[in-house]
Amino acid sequence: MTRSLPAAVCLVSGGMDSAVTLAEARAAGFEPYALSFRYGQRHAVELAAAQRVAAAAGVRDHRIVDLDLSALGGSSLTDDIDVPKGREFKGDGSGEIPSTYVPARNTVFLSVALGWAEVLGAADLFLGVNAVDYSGYPDCRPEFLEAFERLANLATAAATEGGTRFRVHAPLLQATKAEIVVRAKELGVDLGLTHTCYDPVLGTDPERALACGRCDACVLRLAGFAGAGESDPVAYATQEKP
């Protein structure tokens, strides 16, 4: 396979953060390969958004891997558990882990990304975690990313025999949601293609849905747009955005 740029595997969920991270990978001089998962999530709109984002970014390849985490349950994103709404965020890392946490999801997803990177001959993995996320999700913390990078360099033939040095990139790790919105504009990312809501209101088009405006993801997204002085291009179920 002939490439003029080094390859990088980018996790693409269809959300705002992963869309900007995909653009950051290209801006950093990589040829991004997008990886998404059909992991038993309750709403197909997430994958539809991931496909839109990957297509708009012009990635060389976008793989969607079937990996049914709903068989294990334990999350309101995969199980019959109510999505929390109206929560307050302290922003100091002391928040409780919400039910939208999918057990070990980033560990599993990064492991598959690592396998694909090894096949591609790539050494770089990108994912869109950031400071706001790791106040509630243990697998979004800097310590987790550092530990996974160490694992990657111990668990693969490419590293132990081939001399590859795997790197895990989280370019938005220290960014606020407002900074991510600003960065999206700088990189030319159309955030109208993205889907963030944990509990969308489905309409007649299965690929499009109204955002609820009240779940954690919507609240943080809206706060980001407000902080950046921008209007969110996606549609919400309520006429007045919170």
C-alpha cells in the first residue's frame, strides 16, 4: 500500500470531539484511517453521523466493526436504563461515574484500533477524549492513555520485534468544549454532521434525529457553543435550547 503520509487510526464515534480529533490527525500530517463500532448502542444515528464525518474528512478507509457490548449490559447507552438528565458538573474531576459509561469501552476500542494499526503498519492512534470527559469517565483520563500506550508497546509484534513505537494521541485532552468548537471552525469541520445526544428523539429519518437538549452530552455541547459565541447547527427537540 503506497502512502505519502504516515497512517494513523482514528476512533470516530460521530460526536463533535471525535470529528475534530480526526481533523487534528490530518492537520498533524497523518493519513487518517477511521474506525467506528456497532457495539450494541441503542441508537443508529450515532453510526450514521460517524459515516458522515468520515466521508466529509475524506479518509482513505472507514471500517465499522461489529462488537456487541450490549450482551454485557451495564450502561444506559446499551441497556434498558434511563439516560441521566439535568446533572450538574463540578469540573474538578470529582463527579460520579454516570450510567452512560460503557464498561471498559475505550480499552476495548483502542485494542481493536491497535490491531488495525499493526496491520496497516501505523504507529499512531487518535481518540477524542478531553478534560470535561475524564471528570466522569475513568477511561478518558491521562493516566489511562499513558497506561494503554505502554501496553501497546508490550503487546504487539510490531513493537517487540519490529521496533515500532506506538503512540496514543488525544489532542483535545486539555480542551474545553468551547475551545473544541473554536478549533472545529479553524479546521473547517462541519459540526452539523455530528451527533452528540445520548437520548435522541427519533423522527421519520433513521439517520437524523433531534437532540434532547438535557442529557450530559447535550448540556456540555450547548455550553461549548455558547462559550465560543457560536450557534449549534444541529436540531433540538425543544424550541429553546437550554
